[in-house]
Amino acid sequence: MFRRLAILALVLVPVLLAAQPASAAWAVSGTGPARGQAVVVPQGATPSATKATPAPTYLPVYTLTWSTAMLPGGRAVTGYQVQRIVWPNTAIARTEAVGAGTCTGTTVNGLPNVFVPANPTAPTQSCTDTNAYALGEVRYIVTPVLSRWVGPTSPPSPVYS
């Protein structure tokens, strides 16, 4: 009996550890008790960036823009986790939260680094990263957030330097 339990544990533990987190939310409509519909938080759109070097510092400021993530039925997500992938003049990349500019997020419903747009239902969202100037090459990714639910991360933006 013990041997069967040990074999079962050896089979189930890797399967449970490899499971992906759920990405879904509830959208309730209609009348009557206990009626609802499950929806999936959509994947983030690939962000694009423009680079400016404003006076007096002339340090680069990246303005990121991406399409708003909308749920079925037209409801927008409530925020985004904006991150940059950095190649600091090495072959090894690292992913980090944007630490300065308007892309800098706050903790919302226990989720860290959530950028909350001023108009969540606008067709596009935009924010700035003012701290990527000395980091080497950067790419950006956006992850939609709806309350405590997190959608799939966007494909990375093109490389900027």
C-alpha cells in the first residue's frame, strides 16, 4: 500500500507543479439568481515605444503605447503590469518592473507594479519610462490585470537602444 502511494505521489507532484496559473474572471449579466458567465482575461497587446531626449537633461524617455485589453462584452481590464526586458551589454537578459516615469505601478489588490490608466476604456493606453537610458537594449512587455486576475503577457516589443 505504501509503495502505491509513493508511486502515485511521484506521478502527481510533477504534474501539479507544472500546472499553469488560471487566467479568468467573472462577468455577470442578466437577471435571476446565480447566473453568470466566465470570461478569460485577454492577452496584452504588443507595446510600441517612441524615444525622445527632452531638454535640459537630454536623457532618453520612452513613451509606450499599446491597444487596450478588452473583455468580451466591452469591459476593459483595470490595469497593466508594464515590464522591460534589458540586455545590459551582455548576452543575458533580465526582466524588471519599470522603476520611473508614469509606467511605474503601485500595489493593487495585492498585485505589485500595476499601472492603472487614467482612462481604462480608451482605445489605446500610454505611459513613459524615464529610467532606461543607461540599461543597454530594452524591450517592453505588458500584462493585463483585472482586479486580482492576471492575463497572459504580451509578445515583447521591438528592441530599443
